[in-house]
Amino acid sequence: MSFIHRISFERWTFLSFIILAFFGAILRYMLCYPLHGLNYMNILHAHSHYAFGGWVFLALVILVNRNLQRPVSASMKWLLLFALISSLGMLVSFSLQGYKVVSIAFSTLFLLATYWFAVITLPRLRLKDHPNAVLLIKAGIWCLVISSIGPLALGVLKATGNTGAIYQNAIYFYLHFQMNGWMLLTALGLVVKEYLSAGRSQASVRPWLYTFILSTFPLFIIFTLWSKPFPWISELAFIIALVNAVSWFGMMQKMGGLLKGLPLLIRIALLAVSLKVLFQILVCIPQVGQWTFSNRNLIIGYVHLITLGCVTPVLLHLFTRKLQIKKLEMLYISLVVIYLVLLFIQPLLSLYRISIPNYQQLLLGISVLFCLSGLCYYIKLFCRPQTRKFTSQPFNISLQNNFNL
């Protein structure tokens, strides 16, 4: 069927980025003004599921396959179409009905797409000159598979009436292995493949890299601290978070000379990872942890620190690295910084009974600007005359040395 070859999945990926930002703006609008006919929690579920499926999954799948240095197979094109349809199905069904039969069905289809991707990709990841990159990407894909245990467990737990702490922890299990596992490790693998695979640094960084990856798996314990578990669990979580942070900064120190020449968005992403690992240590302090888990803005801030600060800058750069878009990159970075600062600083100011004037309206304005930035990226990539010829055959080009669009 020739129509599959005419679909530009890159276009759909960036359309998904715009749609995702639009739904984020709707959520912010609903916190400021009444919007009849829409359920906030339904839109929130649609937004989060589409972020994972429609934006990050599609983008990472495309970029990972561009690094296999061979033409994309027909099965991969069908996989992308399958994932796109299931993601759009989740977006619509969650928006209209929340967690019901149709939305659960589309969520299950998306899980099947992740298994499909793992089966056809893991055997092909044999980049001899980039062992560290392969290690990170493989670990990311395994985290993607493991993350599915969370939503699969939810059905069993709900059917048996277990909707308490264990039910919430199943949700956190999925979020952790998606964000800290699949998204972050795979994005870092792509960065290493492109910029940090210098010969001398490969072996010296390996112990730190193994430690960072292995500590990511039990790092899930941090997400259970909200339920006030036994004290030894909090102590174990602190040790794991500390190991994760030390291994990260150990890698950065070993590759210090290579980091200086990195593009701006990549450096921002690495800085965001550094902030993330430090935040995880703080959360393990009981008083800080309980305050954090009881404050919605801090949780949202942590999620967006990973998605908007760590992962998305890598994706945007790797898709646009041949374009001269410094002003657009600075716009995106400024929006992320302001958004995260507002999310994190208001809870701190609240301790002193200080409120930022028009706080929700400010966040709404930034959300609208994220939509505009996404639209600008789409125009730069697909609507300029010099890119039309290049994007007309998005999957018939085998990129041997980089992943340019």
C-alpha cells in the first residue's frame, strides 16, 4: 500500500507538539476561567497520554531509527502509523469520556505499539563505534517495556478493589519508567551518539554510565515516599538518589572537555538533568518530601523539568540542527525557564504567605506562547521553500552520519 510512503511522520510529530501545547493551554485556561462542556481531569489525562504517545514516542522512534544507518523498514512505517492512530484515539477518547472502555482500548493499542517497537529495534542496535549510546538507548527501550506493567496492573487492581496507595504507586511506576527511563535515557543516548562518543571518553565513562543506568531502575522508590512508608525505605531512596546524582556528575566530569562545544539546546538539557538529580535527593528528606508531594505545582514542575527541560530540547535540536533558528531556540528556552521558575518558586513563597500576582494568568500566557513556538518550529521545518524538497520523502532517505531532517 503506497499511501504509507506518502505520510510525513515528521510533520505529524510536530503537529502533535502543537496539539500538546494547545491542550496544555486549555488546562491552564480552565484554572483561570470556567469552560463549560469540558472536564478538567479528562483533558489532563488526554494531555499526558498524548505527550507520551503523540509527541515523545513518535519523535524518539524516528530519531532512533535514523541512527541505525539503514533504510527504515516497512514494518517501522506501519508501527509509526499504528502509534499515531492509537495516540490520536487516546487524545479524543480521554477528552470526551476519561477512563472508559474506548480510552482504555486505545491505551492498550499504544502499549502494543511499544512492544512492537522494542521487538523490531533491539536486535538492530549494533553501532560498533558508539557502545555508550547503544547502552543508553537499549536501557531506555527496556524501561519503555517495563513501564507497561503499571497500566496493566491498574486494571487488575481496580477489578479487585485495590484503589488505595498501591493503585497510585502503579501510576507512578508507569510515569517513572516512561520519563526517567525511556524518555531520558533514550534522549541521552542520542546525544552521546551525535556529540559525546569521542574515543578516549568511551571506556573511562563506562563505570559511571552503568551506575547511572542501573540506579534509574530502583529510583522508582522515590515515587512511593508520598505514602509515608517505613523509615528504612526513605533512607534507601536517599542512597539511590545520591548514587544516581553522583554517577551523573561523574559522567559529566569525565566528558568535561567534550561538553564545551555542545549546541545550546543540548547544554540546556544536560543542565536540566543536573537539576533533576539534585531535586530527587531533596525529595528524600522526609520533611521536604511530604511538602513536595502535597504541593501540586512542585509535582507538575518536576514532570515538566524532565519533559520540557531534559527531553524536548534534545528532540527539537536533533530535528532542526541544520536550520539557523537561534532566536526561536532562545524563545523556547526562555519560556521553559520562566514556566519552571514560576512553578517552583510560588510554593516557596507560599511558606512566607506571599503570592505572585495573576499567577495562573501568567502560566496561561506562557502556555499560549508554547503553542506559538511549536507553530514556529513547524513553519521553519516544513513551510519554507528550501525544506520542501527534503521533506517530501521523509522515510526514503538513509542518513548515514547524522539525523538531520
